[in-house]
Amino acid sequence: SPMLRMDSLLRLAMHAPQRRALIRRELSDTPEGRDERSAIRWLAAAAGASCRLLYLPVDVHTQRARIAQRWAATPDETFPMTEADILDGRAHFEEPDPAELAGHHLDPPPAPWPDWHAWAAARWPSFA
């Protein structure tokens, strides 16, 4: 599932010997909100890793083509996405603003979580 895949990437990043990780994400994988991105940045910093957000917008036609290509090439490594899934994800995606892209400010976790680690454990259960 996308949540488990993200969790696995985070665990690998946190335990990398060089303590650096570049996690590339595309909107076509799992639409992310600012909270997910903030949690990833906080977790990387807490582990002494660097984290840089790169945002590369993609139009819906390119997104559909990439999803179809992944499904055709590696169906065991992806999951099916309907047209409704794609449109819902695009509607709920929170585009990063210039401050988030610059990485100078990290929002606090939403209530009731005391920190981003607790938030991440609730969002990605196997991360706990």
C-alpha cells in the first residue's frame, strides 16, 4: 500500500549509514499534504539527515500515462488507481508554497499530536 511504501522509505532513510536521503515522490504515487511533507522533513532532521523538497508539477495526462506505464511494467510493485482516485488526489493535493520549498519553516504537527514522530506513527502505523 502507499502508506506502507512511504513508511519503508522513511525507515530506510532514517537508518542509512550516511544519514542522507532523497525521497522522490510524484503526485501519481500518493497525493501528499503539507502535514505529510512536514513529518518527513522533521523525521529526517531528527535522524541527522538532510531533506530537500523538490516539486515538479505534472499535468493530468502525463500522470495517467505514468500510472499506466507503471501498472504495465511492474503490476506487483504498484496498486490500481481509478480515474476517480486520480481526480480526488489532484483535488486534495496541497501544492507547496515558496516558504515550504525553501525549507526555512516547519509547521507544528496538528492537534492532538505532540510531535511529528507521534503524527507519523498514527499516519503510517508500521512506523510506530
